[in-house]
Amino acid sequence: MTDRSDTPLVEMRDISISFGGIKAVDHVSVDLYPGEVVGLLGHNGAGKSTLIKCLSGAYRQDSGDILINGKKVEIANPRDARDHNIETIYQTLALADNLDAASNLFLGRELVTALGFVDDSAMEAETRRIMGRLNPNFRKFAAPVKALSGGQRQSVAIARAVYFQARILIMDEPTAALGPQETQMVAELIQELKKDGLGIFLIDHDVHQVKRLCDRAAVMKNGELVGLVKVDDVTTDDLLGMIIAGKKPQHLAA
Amino acid sequence: MTDANAAAAPSRSRNFIKTLEIDTRLLGMVGAFVVVCIVFNVMTDGRFLTPRNIFNLTIQTVSVAIMATGMVFVIVTRHIDLSVGSLLATCSAMMAMTQTSFLPAMGLDFGNPLIAPVAILVGLLTGAVIGGFQGWLVGYLSIPAFIVTLGGLLVWRNVAWYLTNGQTIGPLDETYQLFGGIGGTLGTTGSWILAVIGVVVTCIAVWSARRARIRHEFPVKPVWAEIALMAVGAVLILGFVAVLNAYEVPSRVLDRQFEAAGQSMPEGYSEGYGVPYSVLLLIAVAVVMTVVARKTRLGRYIFATGGNPDAAELSGINTRLLTVKVFAIMGVLCALAGLVASARLSFHSNDIGTLDELRVIAAAVIGGTALAGGVGTIYGAILGALIMQSLQSGMAMVGVDAPFQNIIVGGVLVLAVLVDIIYRRKTGAT
């Protein structure tokens, strides 16, 4: 289980970011421990995606610090995030539709031969190996990912994170485009990754899913943090109340 | 494996093509090209498919084809370059001025062996710098490529004019003129050697690709399919060279050559032209560009960016710098095309490369490059250029009125894209 005596894996302190005068994220602090799943809940536009994009390097916060293993780090772009073993699975999946699974898995980090050319067969072999573990039914290695189903595409995106040994995984509505069976697959995968000691930020709309998959939940509204609670301490109604009314439940507010 | 066999029954011919793993779109383009050739050959009573005309067709295609390979990268990354014709003119003007004015002023006389290489280097540099600059405007300042290169269309055309005062610059250096086509060929023996090298390389490439797949225990094509591929490649290469070799140097030209050497021509002596250096240059460009597209990170990033710019960016690809690189490559290829075009004319003229941007874009699009980005092949673009040039010169031979020629070419371009769209929709392929 989660070990809370350690320093947190990630600590986002007092993060603020605004776009054209609108505060998208307003002095928000969250933390994440190894082997823990923290859900980020809120309406569309509540600021959860924006907050997490500061961690993945897609945005730069206006103020506030990000600490990894207790050390302050600068994350200016997605490459910096990768260097800190932060991997992101985006809502839009961030796959290049016209390339095959292997090219997508290794995008930006291609395996090359001694002469500096991309080594397609080696990458395909590695992809077959990792997919054999994550999604044994996956067969379409030669086809562009456009031809894959939502679940298959999702498994390519997850494989990318797993292959490069992410320590911190950000999942932006990973099951939004998936059917029940594929959702179950992702849920099992999250449990497995937790056991390996990864810290996972899970952005989701669905309070039931958060209650089921997460250890703690951070609820945001209008760019502000409503509260960071243990999911076992609250009911789904409490969570909904936090999302909609922006109020912490009575028994925790005290 | 068993699935493939079970599905084999309904359509034998489709399965045959599948086993060979030949791109059906490529097959369609080759088919269209063959039809064009046969139709014109019939209409001209066999004058279209003579070695002489095929030779001419080849050297006429080179300049546009070289640029079309670069246009593939530009369009694949969801940009466009309308300035290639003008950029060609500026590069050509720089190369012409370097050899007739700048270098002689520095003390290098006409005929000095250094003149051609220095002039070409200056041209390539000009192309790279201007192309890179346009790429910077697009990538870093986020000005749409359409606008940047539309401006470039005017700017570089008139920079060329200013450089030369609008004069025709020539005659150009003799070594430089070797890249023009008929003025510089490998000769029959050299061409056969080249053909054999080509065949060997093709076979090795097919075989080593197979070995790589076997090494990783991936499914491979049956051996007969690989051998058939090699055979097709070999026949195409040898046939092409045989045709170019069959075009004989006119006897009066040979006469003059022997006279210049102070000898008299032996009775019945003949000599074939063989592969022109300009075609050799195109082949080299095609090979390099194909390797870049398929086997380098740069190429992978170009296609990834075209497929999904956000994904590329989030994967840590510097898409701005990538844009600069793509346009710089385009610029270098414009310079090479300018070299071939001006060497073929033996002088630089003020209107060189006019309307080439349209031919180049049309060649790339007919060759299957999707304007939506992410899809395109180098060989397709070259084939597209060849089809365009065949249409144009075929109609000229048949005697179609000039306005109708352009009307038909325009119509064919639109039709080709329509066919491509329908094909994509039907197959659901990329």
C-alpha cells in the first residue's frame, strides 16, 4: 500500500497559471506518493487538465513549484518531463494516426542502428514484446494506428508509458473512448502499475470510476482546489457535491 | 497466417498483389502512365515511344521531379511552398552570376575547373538559406506557409531579376552544362555498368529486408514473391537503360567530335547517349530522399508531424525546427533543379522556372501526396512529374492547341485528386 512516511513522488506547490486574464489554475497544491493513484475531478474547464499539463511540460506555470522526490525541478517542455520519467497518456491519445504502432510507441525516442538509421524491425520486435504483456490480442502491428479500435489505440499509448519505465504516469480520461471491456482492461492495468510502485494522476469525469480506481481524489472548481480527500472517507455523493457546489463535505470540513 | 490463407479464396488476383506487397495505388499510377504512353504512341504513329522521345521526356522531367520530392515533405507536414519556381530562378541567377561575373572578377577565368563546383555550391547555399529563412518565418513566427511562400513567389522572382538586371546570362561553364541532359551522358558502357549496379543493389535491398524480418521472427513473403520483385526491378532498370542507350548520337555531331580531335570518323561508327547526368542526379536525389523519409528520425518526425502535429510536439519533437529543416531541404532541391534547368538551356534566362510551383505541386499531388498531411511518397511524386510531362509533350506532339494543353493538364490534376479521394474512401486506407 501507499507509503506516506516517504517524501512524495510529486509535489505541485501553489501552482497558478492564467490565460488572458482568466485564472485557469489558482494557487493549487497537490501531491502524489509512489504506488498511489490520485484522481483529479471537476467540470470541464475546472482546470484539472491545465494543472496537469504543467507537470507534463505542455504548459508552463506562471508561479509555483514542482518537486520530484523532494527536489525542485524545472519542466519547460515535454522532453524535460520525460527526463524525469513522467509519461502522459492524453485524452486525445497523442498518436500520429498515419504511423504504425511501433513508430508511435517510439516516437521521439526511436531505436537506431549503428549507422544512425531508424531500426524498424528492432522497434517492431520490442513493440510485439510489450504488447504481448499488455494486450495479448493485439495483432495489427503493420497497420497505421488509424485502423485500430479505441482500446487498441489506448493500449499503444499505455505501452509507450510502460515501455519507457515511467515513474509518474498521467492519464487524461483514459477510458473516455472505450467500451466496458476495454475500460476493465485499463482498470486492471492501473492496479498492476500501482503494484510496481508508479504514481498515477488520473483525470476523470466519472466519480464512480475515481472511487473505484483511486486512493485519493483532488476536486477542482473554477481553477481552485476544493479539496484533496481520501476516497474511502467520502461517498460518491460527497464527491459530486464537491464538484458541483465546490464545498467540502461537512464531516471533513471540520 | 491461417487467416490469410482462408481469405485467399474469393479473389485470386488481389491476393497475388497482396502477397507481393505492392502498393495498389502505385499500380494505379503506373497503369495511368502506361495508358497515357500507349494512347499518345498510337496517335503519333509510334513517334511517342521512340528512344529519342523517351530520352527527351526523361530530361524534361528531371527539374520538376527533383523539386517534387521536396514538395512531398513540405505537403506532408501540412504546409505548401508556392515559391519554388521563383526560388529556382534566384538560385539559377546566383549560379549564373557566380560563374560569369563574380568568379571572373576574383581572377578565375572562364574554363577554370573550379568554376562549376563553386557556382553549384553557391547555388545550393542560396537555396538552403532562403528555404531555411522561409521555414523560420513559418515555424517560429507562425505565419502560414501559404502567405510566406506567396510573398516569396514575388520576392525571389524579382531578386533574380535584380541580380541579373533582367539579362539572359550565358553561355554557362562547360562543366556546369554537363548537368543539362543531352550535353552530358554516361555513354553506353557506363550506363550498362550503372544498370548492373542498380540491379545488384535492388536484389541486396530486397534480400536484406527479408533477412531482418526473419531475424526478428516476423512473417515474410514467400521466396517466389521476393524473387518476382527482384525480377521486376531488374527488368525495369535494364529496360530503361537499354532505351536510353538505343538513342544514338546523330552522325553529324559525332563527325564534329572527331573533327575537333583531328581524326576522321570511321565508317559505320555509332554511339548511344546512355543515361544523362541529370537523370543520375534525380536518381541520387530520389534515393537520398527515400532513405530520409523511411530510415531516419528526420523523416519519421516529418510524417508524424503531418499525421498529428500535437502528438509530435508532445512526443518531444521540435516541430518548429523541423519546419525550418523541411523548407531548407526544399530550397536545396530548388537549387539542384535550377542547376539542371539552366544547364539544359545553356544559359540563365529571366523567366526560368516560371509556373514551376504549379507543376511541382501537381506532380506531388498526382503522385498521391495528401494535402491534409501525413501521407506521400517520393517515388509517387517522381511518377507524378513523369505523367504530367508525358501529357504535356504528348499533346504538343499530337498538335493539340496550346490553350487546350493547359486546360487538359488542369483537368487531369483535379480528376487525379478526385480518383485518389474515392480510392481512399473505398479502401479506407491512408
